[in-house]
Amino acid sequence: MQFCGLHCQFKQIPANRSRHFITIYEVSLKKNIILLLLSAAVYSCGGDSQTGLARKEFDTENYANTIKILENVIASDSTNVNALELLCRSYLKLDKTDRAVETLQSLRRQKPDNKFAISQLSQIWLKKGNNARESGDLRKALGFYDQAENIAPNTFDVPYEKGQAYLSNSFLDYAHEQMEKASKVAPDDPRPREKLVLISSKKTEAEKLTEEGSTLYKKGRWRNAEKKLNKAISVNGQNKDSKYYLHMARGRRLYKKGSVAAIWDAITDFGLASSIRAEEAEPIYYMAQCYEKKNKKDFTLTVETYRRVVDLAPGTKLAKKSSKRINYLLAKKKKLEQFWGKKKK
């Protein structure tokens, strides 16, 4: 309409003034064309201009405004990588971690190899793992570390922090394994080597305590042995020897105590000791003694348990003792059957 108006006005212009109005017309026409082109450019690049505005808000720490702008941008174009990255940063600034994770996962679905998304997700899971570790929840911490490792394998932070978690919970073998991994990834970083030295020192301390505890056990000083072995386990929770002797010492003490409840607890401890050293006949022998003491008329289970000792360690003192108990119990069973005129179990 604007063009038509100008054209009508031009028709009514006197000849001697036509040149002047042609110039006005040309300028006006060019101006309209430029405005149309600019409008098209702004329309086609509106997302980028809004992202630029959001970045200015971000730089001035107006994170809430940044988020508001970017959410509108992404609603129109969910593939805008720059907007997604800036939105994630804004969420993190306001500690909206869950929203940041959702945004990063959306970004990774579009671009699985996006370095920003990989790095940020890994750091988020690491932070969550560290927080869980500090609160004492090792299982939860390890779960978060595993998520970080799945996203960014072969990095330094994951094995190092996981090693720290194991170390703080006295799982020295696992801690050693993780620190070795971290050291291989970053051989110039001194921290894993320092932790490996500490782990080695703790293992030596635990071995010494275990040796002292086992000596006390063999001398029949079971309560003192328990104290020493519990201390060894607090230093290294993966030392099987200390756990074995702790269960044996506690089982022997409870067996001597003699109450029905104590004997049941002793059976549990001897069972745990046997699970640690399946080849050992000693815990099986004392388990049989518990069965015999608990129920003097239940011959079957007691005899079967003594026979396990004979099978595990033929020719040993425990096997000879077990054979004697088997013969005694079978003879007693026969005598009772003859007296009562019926079979005893």
C-alpha cells in the first residue's frame, strides 16, 4: 500500500519537478526493502538473539532471568546446543542439579559426544558421590561414582574419589586397586602415590594386630583376642585372617558361656568362620560341639557335623576327637533305643 501511494503521488507531479520526486521514491523503496530483509533476518535468527540476551543476563548473574529466556528459546528449538549449555550452567548456579541433569541428558541425546555434557554430568555424579561418602553412605556413593565412570571412563577423578571412599571405610584392597588406576591415568599427580603409601602402612598395621589377636586366641584368651581383632578389622576390613579369628574367638567364648541363646550365637560365628576358610575343620568341630551341647538327644545333626570334620581333615587331632564323639554318640543312641524300646533320631 505504501508503494502504491507513492506511485499515485508521482503521477500527479509536474514534469519540471519529477526528477526530485523520483529520488524520494527510490530512497523510500530501498528503505522498505532493507526493513523487510532485517525483519526476515531477525525472525530467522531470533533464537540466537535471545540466547545472546540470555548470556548477558548470565554474565550479570541474573540466573533466574537467564533460565526464563532460555526455556522459551528451547521450547521453540530443542536442538539449540548453545542455549542448552547455558541453561545447564544457570541451573547449576542456582543449585538446581536435577534440572541441570535433565538438560544435559537432553543435550547428550542429540549429541552423544558433546564434551560439555559429558564433563558436566561426570562432575555432577562425582559431587553427589562425594556428598554420600561424607554422610557415611558408601553404597550410595559407589552408585554415583559408577554413573560418573560410565559417562567418562578412563578419567582421573573417578578412580581417585572411589579409592578415597573405600579407604575411608577400611576396604584397603579395593582402595589400592582404584588408586593404582588413578596413578596410571595421571602418573605425574602425586596424590594417588601418597594414598598407596598410606594403604600399605595400614595393611602392615592390620597384619600386626591380626597376628597378636590370633596368638591370644590360641592361648584361650578369647575376650582379649576379640578386642585386638576388632581393632585390626577397623584398620583393614578386608583382612580375612582377622575376621576368621574374630569369629572363632567369639564363638569359643559364647560356647563356654553355655546358655541356649549364647550357643546359637556361637553356631552363627563358627558358620561365618567356616565361610571364610571353607577348608578348615576347626570351626566345623566346634559347631558340632555346640549342637551336642544344645540338644543332647538330637544325635543326627551332631554326628553328621562331626563326620564333616573327619572328611575335611582325616588323620588330624580334630578328626580323631570327632571319631571318638561319633562312636560315643552312636553308642549312646543305641543304648537309649534299647532302653525305650524305640529308635531315637
